[in-house]
Amino acid sequence: MSLDAPDGSVPAKPGVRAQTLDRALDVLEILADGQPRSSQELAVASDLHRSIVYRILRTLEDRDLVWRNAEGRYTLGLGLLVLSRTVLGDAQARMQDVLGELANSVSATAFFSVPQGSEVVALVTVEPSRHRAAIAYRPGARSPLDRGACGLAILASSPARQGERREVGVARRLGFARTVGEVHAGLTEIAAPVRLSHGTAGAVGIVFVAGDVAEDEAAVTVRGTAARLSAPAAEVWEM
């Protein structure tokens, strides 16, 4: 006898759960208090065998839903911000206010991005209100982590690595990255790293047509906005 509903769907059975997913959600809920934990600590807290927790963490880490710091301890990852960008509520509104001030100050489109795997994802974008020719840049736009000012700024927030682009070292020294045409042909980007909790980083940036913006002053303003958004003092992240 078929268990399918008339519309072709399979009705849910009371009490039936996806055990692996349920366990992964338990791990995420434990990490939701913001305290970095080792895999052993997570195993104890979740009452699961360490090998099971390790497999869960590897999967979540691959999706950027958890992040492992230099000491091997885990926290929630920036991928959760990507998934939740439409439900950030007051935090998103405050972010738009801050980015709006930046956009209007330099007369260029401003955006906040976070890394997801080998890419950078724009979470919030704001165009200047008094610039008719501002660049349209949509939330959810992706670019390679190793190209474009935002990606380079995020990479520059970490210690130097062998084989990294020379521009990453320059961004690390200056406190901001500048690229031309790497993500969008003919457009210039300036971005600075935003230091979030537990060593993770995003980036705040602007995009514009060369000659439309006083770049030296804009770089200073972008760095100031990045400092304003950086944890733990940033009021924008208070939920």
C-alpha cells in the first residue's frame, strides 16, 4: 500500500526524525552560547561519541557552519550569516544604517561581505542616496576569495601564508585592499577587514567607477567603518 499523500508528497510520521541532522543541530545549539569548544567537549556536552561529533564537525566546517580556530576549538561559522541574511532583523537594519553613512560619505555603493568556503558573499549592500550613477550590487552576490578587495581584505586579517598574493601582504600593511576590475570589469573596489568574534573576519567595502571617488579619503573612511563594525564593541551586532 502506498504511503504517498494525494498530492504525491510523503506525509510525516509522528516521532520520525533524521538522526544525523538532529545531532548536528544539537552541536550547533551547544555552540550558540559563543564559547569555543574542542571536539571532546562537544562530545561530552551532546552525549555523543567523539567519532560521531568529529564527522558532524567536519561536515559543518565544510559548509562554513562552524569554524575551527588555531587552537582546534570550534565556534559557529560565518556560513550561518549567509543562511540567515534575510532574518537578521534589527542587526540588518543597523548594518544598513552604518553602510548608508559610508555610501553617502564617499558617494559609492557600500557592502558587507563574509567568506563562505572559497568565495565571498555580500550580505548587505547600500547605494548612496545622492548619486544617480551608483553601482548596483545585490545581496547574495559571490566572488572568489582570492580576487577582489573584499576577499583580499579578509585574507589580510590572518597571518601571512606561503604562496599568498603580494596584494594580501600590502593590504595587511595598509589596513585595506584596493583592486581594479578583478570582480567587475572597469570597477574599483576598496575594502577593509571587519574583525568578528573568535578570530573570524568579514569585510566592508565600496565599489565605484575610477575617478568618481577621492580614493585616499575613501580608504580612511572604509577603515573607520570597519573598525566601527568590528567586535566586541560594535553595537550593530547586539540582538
